[in-house]
Amino acid sequence: MSLSRHETPPSIFDFDLGGAPPPLCKSGPVVSAYLTMRDGVRLAVDVVRPMNDDATTKRDTILVLTRYWRGIKGSPSNPYADVFAPHGFAVVVGDVRGTGASFGVWPHHRARAETLDYSEVLDWIVMQPWSTGRVVGYGMSYTANTADWMAERNHPALKGIVPRFADYDPYEDVYFPGGIPNVCMGRNWSRMVKEMDLNLLRFGEQSPGVRPATSDEGELHAALRDHERMPPVWEGFQQVTFKDDRPTTWAGASMLDWSIQEVADRVNRSGTPTQNWAGWFDGGTAQGAVHRFLGQSNPLNVIIGPWNHGGDIPYDPLRAADEITLPTTPTQQANDIRFANACFNGQAACEQGKILHYYTLGEGTWKSTRSWPPAATRHRWYMAPGLRLSSSPEEAGFDSLEVDPAAGDVTSNRWSTQLDCGKVDYGDRREFNASRLAYISEPSTHGFEITGHPVVHLSITSTREDGNFFVHLEAVRPDGVSCYLTEGQLRALHRKVWTDSPYRVLGPQHSYLGRDAEPLTPGESAILTFTLHPISARLPAGHRLRVCLGGSDTTTFANIPAEGAPPLLKFHLGLAGCYIDLPIVEH
């Protein structure tokens, strides 16, 4: 069943709920080898081709470059080969430099030495006697980002990419959303990958280690000695406040240098067809997918569902679990196989324009659009006395909140899933009432749909020169249970609005650059205005809206300021006070 609702003729960008096609063959054995790069660094790669292929049987290639081990010692295959080789593809999976069994150092994500390697790996594939010279880059999470950077290399062999649940801008979408340090992700992910790079990561009670590239164990030990030379990436994150900060451990690089969003023009020049998956509840991947959709001109298919990181666990807080029908992982992979075939046969390169498929919470339906944001009417809700949401401004005043530096949130949240690919479940939001201000509307008399980017305008006064501001948008059921919809956050230091942002159509944006820093003046009023993460949700009649304001979430984020008395905040009310604008789609 096609999920596409646009009126144009069917295309490869139609999203299909059908199951996976039957396999065409069996996978052959894993063949491991080292490839020598221009500077002498050797990368470990695995090649899996269909069973019974001879040395010159021509195959199109799926290329995956990872920093999460290309394979486990003793394992007969790898997950990517298990998906693609039975459908007639050669599959090449490599450890990026400084990781797994590869030599070299890994100072931070996608250092330039690493991304330059991608061209040489593509060159090597083209020269193999079994290669057709056609390659599609593929991956999930970090490997999705390597697929993106393959496109930046503009290599003639690359016919398409499938980045699944990528961090389009690593600063805004994962490590510093709203400029606030995501300590949970930064510190814990750094620890995990450093253990992998030293071959120390354990799986339960076992620690088999990475698959060696040769039978000489001494070569693996030599590669691991290279890895010891670099400190954990967390040391660099601790030196970052702004996008253009350059930590001493990153050899002069900033987070701008490894953001694919910053080089969208190069990707556009490549014209690489792209299929991108994202989740409403997967960190900032939906925001990144929208930025990609707006900023890239190459043929583009974007799919945003109500998923965790990786897309294997759905979450729709407005529907019962047994009412949620979503593409399973095999169905998603079937769409990727279909897309890869279209890239290899040239159909994808002929596709005109781009399309975005998205799931609407509550309604349980998929919709498609060739423009974003969808047509909507902005409805304004004011924070009003008595912790109410009002459709019109009421008398001036303020509500006070003393930030509790110990206040947190659920551990099964949109940010933690990026670390463990676990489920997302925000539960009943009333659990956190004590540490936040919660403003609630009257019950709606009819159902309505919110699709796009809510925008919040906060008029505040603080006793400190900086601070975190968290805004949660929720739907309150008739039984009183409050359900999470989306959120936004902003560190006050970054409050200057970037008026020339290429994404200003979505709402107020921020540069997060050092030159634009604007500390608060204690005791003086200030305006903070920012967009929340995008969402699509239809609320039935009888539901209420709830907007929660807070200043701390230690489950995930660092407290700002880190030292001294916690801020005492005043949120001003009335015509010049706090409000939220919601994009309402008329039916």
C-alpha cells in the first residue's frame, strides 16, 4: 500500500508499507582486508558477496563506513551484509580510521582525514573485478553521517545514499540542543566508543572484541596502540560553548567542521539522490531532516515517523499501543532496497524535486508533502494568571520559578534513545509538576491538528547572567493524563535571533556563534524566542493543551550556571508576556 498522498505520478519516492521482497540468493563468506590510504594509514574492511559468485561476477555495492566495529570477532557476518547481500549486492563495511581494527587516530567525529578516506575507499571498490563501479552509501546513526559525507566527496561511483536517523547538525541536533550541553549523550557515548577503540567493550558477560582484518593478531594490537594516542572526545566537548569553539584536543577543528549541514552546498553540487529516515522522538533527527529538506536541492526522500533512534520501536502517546501500525524494520529495509535499486539503475537521478512523508500522532495516518512547513494558521496561546493558557492576553503580572538543580525527567526520553536505541516513553507528565510551571487550556470543543514547529516567546527576568530554559508541549486527555508531544530548549546566552538564517521560515533561529553571545543582566527583563522540535499531532475533542516551563533537566543536560545559587526566574504575563504560537492545520 502506498502512503504517498501527493497528486503527482507515482515515483521511487512513494513510501510503501509492503513487506520485504524474497531473497535472491544466500550470502557468501566474510573476506577481511586492509586498504592503505594516501598517508599510509590502513583501514580494515569486510567484503561480503552473494554465495557462489566467482571473482569476476559483477555486483553493485552497498558501502557502510562505521566507528562501531565493522564486525565482531568470531561472527560469520555483519548486520548490513545480512540485509543486502541476499538481494544480490556486494556489501563493503569498513572501520573508519582510528576505530575498530583500523590504524590511525580518531580525534572527533568525521575529521577531515576520515572523510577524505571515503573517496579512496570508493576508488578501491571501483577497481575490484567484481564491481560494476556503482555504489550506494548506507548507514544508521554515525554510519548515516558517513553516508552523508560520501555525498560531499562528489565521487562519480556514488549513485545514492541512505542516511537513517542521522545527526544533520551535531551541535543543535544532539550534543548541544538549544546550546545546552547534552551531558548524558556526550559523556556516556564518549566513554562507550573509547572502550570500543581500545577493544574493551563488553556485551553482557562476553568481550569477543572487534573482528581482526588478518590472521596476524599483532596487526590488531598495533592498530589498538594507535588508538591509545587520542583522549576521549568528551574532553573536547567540555571545551565547547559555541559552534565555532576549537577544543585543544581537536587539532583546530570546531563542530562546524563536521556538520554536514554546513556543507549542504557541496552535497547539492553532487546531485546525490538521498533517502533519509528520522523520528519525531529521536533526539533532533526530525529537526535535522526538515533542515535537510529545506537546504538541499538533490533528489530527496525524507520519512519522519514516531520512532526511537533506529526506527524499531514506535511511540504514539495519543493512541493505544495496539492501535499503532507502522512500518517494521524489515519493511523499512525493503524501502531502502527498492531505493538502492533505483539509484543503481539511474531512475533516482532522474527524479525531480523532493518529498517528505510524515506520520500524524493521534490520527495514526501518513501524509506527504513537497513543501515544508505545511500550510497552517498560527494560533497564539498566552500564559495567563492561575497557570492557564488563554487564547487572548490577560492582565499583566508574573509567575516565579526557583530552578531546582536536581530536577530531571524520565530516562526513556528522546535524547537517551540516541545512546542505547531504547524505547521512548514519557509517561504521565504530571509527575514533574513540582519543578515546573504548567499552563493548561480549556478542553477543546473539536479536534485539531498541530503540524510544524511551535514557537515560544518568553519574557523573563532572572537573578543570574545565564540559564537553561525548557519548554514542553503536551496534550491532556479527558482523564487528566498529560501526554508529551514535543519540546524545545534554549540557553539564554544564545538568545540573539539569527535573522539571516536559511531556516528562518520555521521560526526564530540562533547562530550559536561566539560573536552572538548575549548574557542576561540579572534583574533586567529579556526576551527569549525559539522554535520547538517539529511535530505532527491531531488532538481529539475534549483534550487540553499544556505548556510546561522549566529551568533544569539533570537527567540529560548540564545545569547552567554550573556554580552558585540557582536562578530565580520570573515569567511575565499579559500582552507583552509569555506565549506560544502553534501551527494549526485546518481540515
